[in-house]
Amino acid sequence: MYDKNDFYKRKSDIQSIGEALGDMLDAFKIKKKFNQTHVIQAWGDLMGSAIARQTREIFFKDQKLFVRIDSGALKQELSMHKSLVVEKLNKFIGEEVVKEVVFL
């Protein structure tokens, strides 16, 4: 027989899709890699089209983000603002994913 109280009890177990995905990523220990991939995909949107056009390669090794930039002048400018770049990327993700940025 159906007990309507069971229906109400189950509601307390309901999670949003975001929470469920977060739990799944934690369970499979892939949250770090997922966040790193998200940073790489969002690089152009976060840094702007001018920087995105000059970016040739972007990858993570440990928690260091390596970015190959074509323009020497832009590379120098970005190097002077590394801490701001790291802060912007981590703020976008909502946690510390990038410890350091290396411009190549």
C-alpha cells in the first residue's frame, strides 16, 4: 500500500543536478580534472578575444596552467599580471584550481 509520508520523506533526499554532479565528481575523484578542463574551455571568454587569438596552446600540469602566447609583448604584459590572472580564473571556478600561470 502506498504511504503518502514516504513521498514527503524522499523529498529531503532530493538534490539539485549541480549538487548531484558535484557529488559524482567527488566520488570518482575527477573534480580537479573537470575544473581544469572548464578553465581551459573558458580561457577565451574570461581573458578576452585579443588574448584568445594570441593563445596557441593551454594545458595544466599539476596545478600550474601553461599558456603558449604568440606575441612577446602580450606575454610580457600577462606575466606582470600573473596574480590577477590566477585570481580571475579561480574566481570563475569558485575554488583554487590554478596555483600558478606560466606563459610560454
